[in-house]
Amino acid sequence: MEYLFILGRNIELSIAEIINFLENNYLNFKIIDKIKNALLISIGEDEKLKEDTIKKLGGTIFIGEVLASGNDKEIITKLNSMFLYYGKENKLNYSLFNFECPFYEKISFYLKKRFKEENLKASEKKLGKILNLQNEEMVFLPSSKNQGNYFLFKDNFGKIIQNCDYDEIEKRDMKKPFRRPELSISPRLAKIMINLAKVKENQRILDPFCGVGNILQEALLQKIRVVGVDINPDAIRFARQNLSYFNFDRRNYLLIKKDSSKLKINNIDAIITEPQLGELQKKVPNKEESKKIIKDFENLVIKVFSHLSYKVKGRIVFTSPLIINKNEKIRCNFKFIEEKTNLNLVEGFPIEEFREDSYIGRDIVVLEKKNK
């Protein structure tokens, strides 16, 4: 089976997430090609993506399934023997993604003619929703009101089969009792980090800087057991109320008020965390201030990860501050962190995560034991 993943704003991070997710869940897969924010992947003949795949991914907007390949005549011949619309309504608004297909107009015409012959009130809607990518490119997305969406990727035609429900994610995040938007990572980034850690259902992760529990919440939604630790008693209290709000089974989570560098714990499969990135800054810190923020952060994570690395079986995934000061990027010395923790930086990391209008972003970092 071949699938198209239409990626979110940080393409590099989205691809890393997908690769690690597939490595963790499927025996065989192959990246076929990438165009802009679209990634074409094949999965073993006997394997199919689960219907809830997109709910587990933080960096993917749509997933499509390839239905036919070849030139325009070959594709049309194959489509004539397939159902393209399974909706109950007689009205169909749809969009057709075009990723460098030389016969887009012919397939677009075919769909209009086909739906008309099927007595559908169908209308092809142009992609009009703008998505600004981290690499400063701009792409267009379909309306969320469409009843169906299709795609052309070179000589492949397919149908979008899974959509990211951003409204549901935002609603879930906004309704919980305690939020710290200026300090906490988004549900999207929490999901990405969980996938980078390569943890499976019923395994147990540790967040040694858990705050109000954002990472814990997303892991529990994926049936991963969690331990959250924070030195701040208010953070633990708020995290407990947030997890209680979602009615998670209390046997699947443990919250501890403690300095993580002194924590005694066993049977941890991975660490996933966002340590405090430094004090909230009301203005761009100067170079000396930036270096101090970075040094304080390095000392913190070295102290904690050196203590915990012997307790964890798998990866350590964390964010670190990325300060943009007069077009200079000031970040952690990851070689230094490797040496002091006796851990290895996984190839391909860190990956930058930032927004154009922000002067403090994140590096997404993945460490593992040296014997890996």
C-alpha cells in the first residue's frame, strides 16, 4: 500500500516523526518521494495504516491512500471501476491537491464529469487556506467544510482518508482546568516527541519536568503509562487535576513532587520532557544573557539526565532553548551534554522548532545510550 502524508509547518520535524512512528509500528516501509510538504510512502503488502493513525501524529495534517498510478488514461481506466465518494449527502464539495502532476487538468475534468454522471451536486473548491511553513515557503490547504478531498502526486491519484481534527485538539486543550500556554508545549509537539521516543502501548515514560501534565496527557491518550515529576507543588497539584478531568485510570499514572536529580525510580522505557527553557523574557535577551540562559539549562539537564539515564531503557527526548539574537542562533552545546551524560545524540537531531515572530524557539533533541 502507498500513502501520502501531507505535513504541517515544520517539514523536517514531521518527517522525523513519521519515520520513527513507522519504524516503531510497521515491519516494512519505504519513503518513495517528497514534494513540498507531501511525503509518499509505501508500506508492506500485508500491512495497512490503522484508521486512527493521524490521531497519534502531531506533524501531519492529512493522510491519503493511493488508488491508481500511471498516465492519465491508465488512471481514469482504473478509477472507472472504483467508488470515489461514499458520503450519504447528495452534495459534494471537494478539493484536488496537485503535487507536480503533468495531467492535473485532465483528472480534474474527469472528476467533474464523473460526479455529474452520478447525479451529485459536486463542486471542486480551490485550495485557499494558507499554511506558512517554517522554511518560509507557503502552501495551500482545503476548506475543513469539504465533504471529500483527493490528490495527485506526480503519476499517482488518491483520496484523503484521514484528517487532523484541530478543532477537537484545541477544544480538549482549552477545556482542561489548568493551562500555562506561555510555559507549556502544545499537544501537537507533545505527540511528536512521544513518537520520537518510540514508545508503545502499555510501556511507561517519565517526564521529570512535567509541569501541568501536557506530555503526560497526550501519552495517556495513547495508552502509555506515565510518571510525572516536578519540584513545584503547584505544578503537581494542577497536573493531578488535569489528569483527573480526563478520567484517566489512576493505575496508569503517578505524580511525584520531587527534585528529579534525586529521584529513585525503575522500569522506565523512555524520558520525554520539556525542562524549563529559562525565565520568561519580555524582550530579546542580549548575547551575555542568552549564554547564561543556555549554560543554566545545560547544567540542569546534565544533572538530571546523568542521574536518570541508568534508569531508562530507551530514548531521552527533550526540548532545549534556541535563542535568536541579531540573526545569530544561540543554542546548547550538545557535544558537551553527550560527554557529561554518557549519552549519544541520535543522528539527524537536534531539529529546530520556531516561529518567524519569536526570538526564543526550541531545539528538539533525542539522546540514547551509547550501546544502542
